[in-house]
Amino acid sequence: MQNSARYTQETVLLDGEAFDGCEFTDCRLVYAGGDAPSFTDCRFNDCEWKFEDAAARTLGYLKLIWSAGAKAAVQSTIKDITVAAR
């Protein structure tokens, strides 16, 4: 677990990591589809969120089904994500 760390202009690999009280500034945050990271009381300033490997393929699949006419399914997934985050 990373505690109270400050990251500035770095590429940070997120898979399986735990961050508590960390601050990210101008970072590239990369999630590749492994174990989900956890963030507790972290701050994000002007960061770029990147999805690679399995995570990128999942986003590609969502784009595919959206363009194939299954917009309601993608919208339902987004709704599930935003409700769970509250």
C-alpha cells in the first residue's frame, strides 16, 4: 500500500495497487485490467487516465456493441458504474 505519497509527472501502474492519502499531479494513470486498484482519500490534479491490454479491450467491446445498436446496454452499464460509486 502506498501511504501519503506524491506523484508528479509520472506514469503510475494501477493494477492491484492500494493508495491511501496520495496525491497525483500531471500523471499518466494506467489500468491494464488486472486486480482493481483502491483509492482512499486521494487527490487527482490534471491526470490522464489510460486503459491498456484487457481494460482497453473491454472499452473496445463497449464501443463495438454501442455502434452495433446496443446503446441501452452500454448506458445501463454506465448507470450501474455511477450508482455503485456513490
